[in-house]
Amino acid sequence: MKRVSLALAASLLVIGSVSVTSGLNQAFAEERTSDTKSQAPVIAPSSEACLEKVRGMAETFPKMAEAGKEAVRTMIPDPAEFEKKLPAIEEVLKNKDAMNLKNYGGLSEAYLFKGDEEKAEKLLKSVSEGAKEILPENDNFLAAVKGDFGLAYYLNNKYDKAETYLGDAVSQLEKHYQPALANNLVASYLCMTIIKDKQGKTEEAKGFAKKLVVLALKLRQEQPLPIPTTEAPAQAVPAEKEAAAK
């Protein structure tokens, strides 16, 4: 069986959240240093201000994310036909075939965006089980896929499912941060903020909103992370002090 190479997964969040990051950068432009090439401190807005800004993105975010969904549909217009080109999932797991495991991860997204949740969930379960043995701990591929699932369910107002997948994605992406997947994290933070806000869990919503805004601003300044894990007052937070606190 011919192998198919397709670095597909995570495209939805990457495309969808680029505009989100840009929007937040503009929203907090007045609170950002003008020297974006320096290691100047990031100004940390209040949690309340962060939450209000993220709330303002809630209505426009689905339109941004739709471009990502369309990209996946374009790459795999017919998931069933694409699956025929892959080795059986059982063979992939047996042979510890990392490349085709990832192809199946991307395929699970394609099925999800086609509306076949049952098939998508079944494939993702197999990919998740295989990833434990096949992929290294710091490989964020599965987290990116789960983030995409979370976003898809969020857009369909299935918040319980969305929260589960987004929570898993955030946990892994924070633990093994990679700049290439920063936008995935931004989008996951946004969805979690809105979900918690709708649940009436305002403090948790503020926490995710704060993480989102600080990350977006640091991306704009091209500063090193880490991502904040605790609440901080509305003041300048030097990157080196945040790193020491972690």
C-alpha cells in the first residue's frame, strides 16, 4: 500500500486564529510597547479588560474559523476516498507508523468537518491510543487535532464536547510550547473563555482571557514565553521575571 504524506491536522486553528491574534493585537495596541524588536516588558491588562475584549471577538470568530474548515475540506474533499489510499489503521498501529498515524489524525478532522462525527470520533480514538506509544511526549500533533475537534464542536454549540477536547489541547500545548502552534493555543484560549463565560464561571473565563491576551501580545513583540498560569496585577511583567516564577 502506498503511503500518503499529508501534514494536515491543525490547519483549522492555525488559519482561523491568525485573525484572532491580529484583532487582539490591535485591541491592546495602546498597552503595548512600540519597540516590538526589543525585550521590553509586556503590559498585562486587567483580567476584566481581557475578558471584555475576548467577548467582543465571540461573534466574528466563527467567520474567521470557517476559512480553516474550508481549507481542510479542500485538502480532503472526499474522506472515504482518501482513506482508501492509506494502510488500514490496525496496520499503522501495529507497525508504529508515525507518518500515517498523523494522516489518520488529519482524516478524522476531514470526517468531522463533513458532519460524520461518529466516524471522526472513532478514528481519533484510535489515533489517540496509538500516539501514546508511537509519538514522543513532546509531539504536539495530537493536541493540535484535539484543539481542532474542540473548535469544531464549539462552533456547533456543543460546549461539553468542545471543553473536553480544548482542555486536553491547552494542557499539552502549554506544557510543550511550540511557536509554530501558538495560534492554535490562542484559538483554544478564546473558545475556553467564551465557554466558561456562558457557563457563568467568570473567574475561569477571566483566566483564559488573560492568557490569550498576554500570549497574543508576546507573539506581537516576538518575546519568549512562558504562558502565565496565575493571576497577575495590571502592570508591566518582564519576561525574565515570568520565566523565573514558572
